[in-house]
Amino acid sequence: MEYAYKYGDIFTVGVFDLFHFGHAKALEQAKKLYPYVHLTVGVCTDEDTKFYKGKTVMNQAERLESVRHCRYAGLKLWLTRNSFFDILIFLLPVFCSRL
């Protein structure tokens, strides 16, 4: 099957509390759908997770570590609501260099 975009980047973000099969499957599907892209995964901080979701079972270091061991994810980042645009500005040169 031919894809219009063979190279590029996908950026996804999540809480990933109690990282499980469903989380890994979602990242796997994104990677298999576009095999030549770089998958960047943002993990929400504890502060933002408590604000939006409530209490978590795992702290942010444990959640990032569990995502880090998923082979489908490329770059892993902390993502806070205040740093969202800072991260986009950081990643923009990376994305543009691949155009």
C-alpha cells in the first residue's frame, strides 16, 4: 500500500497511568500505520494529571519509565500545559528538517 507521506513525525500525548496492553497497542498501531515516521510520545506531569484526571497510581517518573520501555515510541517527553508550546517550538526544527 502506498502512502502519501512516507516520512514524517507523529506526536501523541497521554497520562499512561498503569501502562497496559491498550496503551502499547495504540502506539504500535500508529507506528505500523506509518512505518517510516518518528513517533514522539509526551507524558503528562503529575501536576497536570491531578488537575485533569485526579489521583494517579504511578508517579510521573514511573509513567515515563514504562513508556520508555515501549519499543514503538521514539522520543519521550514530559508534557505540561505550560510547556506545550515550548515543546512544539523545540520540535519544530526537527520536523521541518525532514520536509
